[in-house]
Amino acid sequence: MTRELTCIVCPKGCQLKVELENNKILSVEGYTCKRGLEYANTECTAPMRTLTTTAPVVGGGVVPVKTDKPVPKELMLECMKVINTVRVSPDAKIGDTVIENILDTGANVITTRNVKV
């Protein structure tokens, strides 16, 4: 099987061609740096994403949040369910941790803006 990907690690956007057999990578073509090769390997075997969303604030409204490192793509919906159960303090500042180690992924959910503007 062949998968064609556009590398998203840097602005070059290399067009990658990955040959797979039984979910194992046989070859990767088209990358111009080591990061592109790593991206192709990860994307085809264990895709990860940084989750960006909003979380509810105590008393109303929402604040933008994100994971401080990528989480497995297959856990995105479960992470969203957890995030939707928390209520962020109205005094939260940018970078505050909202959830530590979400779903045992090693990633924390942090605020990306002060709640009070």
C-alpha cells in the first residue's frame, strides 16, 4: 500500500510517499530533512496531534486551551469529553494547567489566554 502525505513539520511542505506492507513502513520518499522522515513514520504508525479547543469557565464563557504536547490521534474525542467536564477558574492566566496528564498521555491541558482580559 502507498500513502501520500504532505509533511507539516516545517513550511516546506514536502510531498512524502510512504510504502507500507502489513502496517510496517518499507520506504519513505520525498523528505528533505530528518524531521520529515520522523513525521512520515509517526503519521503512518502512531499519529499524534496537539489538541486545541476551548474549556468552560466557572460563571460562564470559555477560554482557549491546548495540550502542551501531542496526544495520540485516536484519543482526541476522549480528551474532548474530559475537557468538557472541567470548569476553569475565572482567575486563570495564560499557561495555567487545567488538566494534568490527560488520559495518562503525559500531556497537560493548558490555557492559551488569560480568562480575564
